[in-house]
Amino acid sequence: MISSLIVAFATIFITILSLYKWVIIINALLSWVQPDPYNPIVQMLDRLTHPAYALLRKFVPTVFGGMDLAPVILIFAIQFLEIFLGNLFSSMM
């Protein structure tokens, strides 16, 4: 019963990670087209992604050749977590 509860929470956490990965992708794509900064959707995406970018930039240099690679690094990290946690908790089932 406890293992089922842990697997359920892990599934929810993995789903949240997947949704956040899409938020990062959408924000990165929007940064290429210079959207209206006063648009509420753009502001929400910036508020959701800026803390993660700031935390990553504190420890890792993310600008290479004038291009900010923070979204790419975060996507790889989230993908790693999804795979790792998925395999970890699938063995509990």
C-alpha cells in the first residue's frame, strides 16, 4: 500500500516535470520572436521560468557564443530526472 502511494506521488511529480519542460520550451521559442512583454501569458511564462534560469546561472555559465543555453541545460536536466525517477519507481511496482 505504501509503495502504491509512493508510485502515485512519483507519477504526479514526473507529470509536473514534463509540463514544466513544455513551459521552458514555449518560453524559449517565444524569446526568438520578441513577444509583447505586457502580454499576461508571456509574463506568466517568464515568472515560471526565471527562477530556474537564475538558479542555474548562479552555478553554471550558460551563455556561449552570445546564445543563452539555460533552457537547453534545464530541459536536459528535467529529461534526466524524468527517466531516472521513472525507472526508479517502475521497479517498485
